[in-house]
Amino acid sequence: DQAGAAVPNASVTARNIETGAERKVTTDSDGIYRLPLLPLGTYRITVEAPNFKRYVQEGIIITTGRIATVSPSLE
């Protein structure tokens, strides 16, 4: 959250902008999530959790050999 506390069990969705394909995961007890082996492309990340505003970040580009890190701060 905005205070730096972990938000467990938040729903994280990665949507490929070009293809519309989605992959969904849930954060663990430490608020960590991973989306390994996403196909190359441009993504929108959406994070949702009860009692928080939805977080959306667009323009995340996955290329060969690149690790994209998104650390959302939920309000």
C-alpha cells in the first residue's frame, strides 16, 4: 500500500495490448507476485484488492532477455 505495507491476495492481471491475451496471478502473503515467461509484447498491469483503488499501469514492454519490474502502490 502507500505506507509500504504488503497487500496479500491482491489480483494481478497482465494483458497483452496487441493480442488481448491475459494472465492472472495473486500476490502471496508478502505482497509479491511473478508472471514468468510472458510472451513478448506490450502489457497493461492491473492490480485489484478489496478496500483499495484499482491500480493500472500501461506501456510495460517485454523484450527478449528483459525482466520488467512493476511495484504498484495501492491507495
